[in-house]
Amino acid sequence: MTTTLVPGNSLITASPEEGRALAIKMARLIIKATQPDDAVRSRLRDVYANDAVMLIQVGQVVATEFATIAAANHYWRPG
Amino acid sequence: MTTTLVPGNSLITASPEEGRALAIKMARLIIKATQPDDAVRSRLRDVYANDAVMLIQVGQVVATEFATIAAANHYWRPG
Amino acid sequence: MTTTLVPGNSLITASPEEGRALAIKMARLIIKATQPDDAVRSRLRDVYANDAVMLIQVGQVVATEFATIAAANHYWRPG
Amino acid sequence: MTTTLVPGNSLITASPEEGRALAIKMARLIIKATQPDDAVRSRLRDVYANDAVMLIQVGQVVATEFATIAAANHYWRPG
Amino acid sequence: MTTTLVPGNSLITASPEEGRALAIKMARLIIKATQPDDAVRSRLRDVYANDAVMLIQVGQVVATEFATIAAANHYWRPG
Amino acid sequence: MTTTLVPGNSLITASPEEGRALAIKMARLIIKATQPDDAVRSRLRDVYANDAVMLIQVGQVVATEFATIAAANHYWRPG
């Protein structure tokens, strides 16, 4: 199955670091699903990467995605 | 029963990828319920698909819907 | 008992579709409690139904209400 | 004990309707703690009760408070 | 140990009222960690205490902190 | 393994104070991943550290990250 919204089609990762990377990717793939044009997205990315408010808002989205991924992985608690 | 807010009238999906697609649809159906006029919605969609702040906010809504869907599916954890 | 904030005074619904409809109603009833004047509310509704940012924010509120309702109903998981 | 932030110093309520009312009160009491001047608060209340964006944001805060209160009450599920 | 982010270095409180007060303090201490200059913070506090949008946003942050504290205390449910 | 998103590659901390510090670091590392240029980030930091709205939004992001970390640590409840 080809996935376009969740890389690997799974929320399970080996570590918090990988969970965090997945959260960033999932957040970006929603933006891609909403605005599929690569050129437009690239231009908008320049906008938000240089704007303090938007950088903070990106942080909010990633924090929300990560909360779900962390719960899926039982917070990677030591066994 | 005809559903207009939750496709299939269920939060249960086969995979994270399908759960993510459901989250996007559910977010859009709330916008449709709030603004039923197709022409207005189409115009507003052009607005937010080309605005960095709004694209990030769409991401926030989808992340919130997905958190609920993921919990409903026990995060699709392997057996 | 007359309720003005939670229709039926219960979070339990028969299906996700009905849970979603309840989330929309509960969100609107908070706006009504904050701004009881029907004419003002009607005017403001025209504003947000035609503004992309506000439509997305309405989606965020409904997503948050729905998360609570879905948990209350054990996500309507099949028995 | 005099309480100024949580009426009755408890999150437990008899019904969803009362839980919702508590959520509204708790949200207002945080605003009061941040801006204790009654005259200023009254003026600001006129502002947000007549602004579509702010009404939606009030809805977001109440939805967040209610999520906590609903969990505290096991969602008032029938016994 | 000197703490600068969590008074008493614990999320456990005797009551909802004290939990709410802790949520307010924790929210303020993050602002202090981000902007350590007392004079700047005092000036900014005058700004947000007199702005309707910002007062509502402060309420959102406190509601989020309180959700965590309430869960930590099992919602102070009667025994 | 070198980590760039989660210091120590773990959500487990000895105390709420350390959990709070981790939440701040994780929030900053997402901003760094989105805007890797140190000079740009430093300039933007001056912007948000002196703006009331943005300081509150930073507080919101940290509160969201902390909710996840606190759950991972069973809220550091006494044994």
C-alpha cells in the first residue's frame, strides 16, 4: 500500500527521537494534502520559517501530533 | 442512515493512513456544516490553501481530530 | 430540568454521527451563553461563516468538544 | 476555605449541564485573576462578546476546561 | 534543590483550588523563563491584562496546564 | 545515537522541574528543525520575547509538550 499521510503506515517508533521526527513529517504531509502544489508550498515555507508567530504555531502542531505518537508507544517507558 | 459528519458513521479504520484520511474528511465536514454554500467554501479554500498561517491551523485541527481517531483504534498497535 | 448548555443533559449518543452533531451544538451553546442577543449572534455568524480563518477555528473548537464526547462513548467501538 | 478559582473547590458535578456551567465559571475566574479590575473586565467583555473571533476563542477555552471536568466525573456515564 | 519552573517541584496539591493556583504560576514561570527581564515582563503584563484576545489566550494556557495537574491528582475525586 | 529533537532520547525525568525544562528544550528544538539558521532564529527570538501575544503562545506550546512528558512519568506521583 502506498501511503501519503503516515510514513510506514504506523505510529510505532523505536525511540522518542524517531517519534518526534514522525510528528514533524505527519504535520508536513497534512500541509501537502491541503496544498499539493510544490512551488506554492515552497514559497509558503519561506514565509513561516521566517516569522516568529508561525514558527511557534508549527511547534504547537508538532506537539499535538507527538502527544498521539507518544501515547501509541507507551511513552517509550523503560520495560 | 445517511451521515453528513462522519463518513461510515464509525471512527474505526484499518490503518493509521486511513485514520489520517478520516481526520481530514471530518475536519472538512465541520466546515461544510458551518458554511453549506459550495461556492463560498470553494473560494475560502483558495484563500487558506495559499496562506501559511491558515495551512498551519488546518494542520492543528487535523492533529486534534486524529488524536481522537487514534485513541479509538488503540493506536493500531501490533497485536 | 431545563438545560441550556448540553442538549438532553448527557454526553452519551448512539453513534459517532450523533456525537459529532452534539459537539457542534455544544460549541454553539457556549457562544450563546457568552452573547445571548440573537441579533448580534446572527450578524457575527455571517462574519465567521464567510471567513476562512474563523471557519478553521470553529473546526478546532468542535474537534475539542468531540474528543470529550468520543471518550464518553468509549469511541463507539464495536462490542 | 474561601475559593476564588474553583467554585465549591471541587470538579465533581451532578450532571453534564452543571459541568458545563462550571467550565464557564472557571474560565471567567482565570480572566478575573489576570485582570482583577471590574471596570476593565466589564469593558473587555463588551469587546469579546461582539467579536466573532473572540467568541470562538472563548468556546475553545471552555471546551478545554470541560474536557477536564468531564474526565473528573467519568463523563457522567449511566451506572 | 532550587526550582524555577515548578513551585515545590510537585504537581500534587491538596485541592482543585490549589491546583488552579499552581497552573497559573506554572504558566507565568514559562513566560519568565522566556523573557527573564522583569521590567520587560511587567510592561508586557500591562499589555495583555488590558487586551481581550490576550486574556482569553492566557485562559487557554492555564486550562491546558490545569488539565495535566488535575490528572496528576486523580481529579481530587472523593475517596 | 545523536539526537537533535529529544535531549537524551527519553521522556523520563527525575522530577517535574526537569520535565518542565525538557518541555522547553523540545519546543525550541522543533523551531530549530524548522528554521536551522542560527542568525535568523536569534533575531526571531528577540521578536517573540518582547511580544505579549507570542510569549503567551510559547506558553501554550510548552504546556502541550509538558502534558505528554508528565503522562510519561506518571505525573511523578509519590510511590
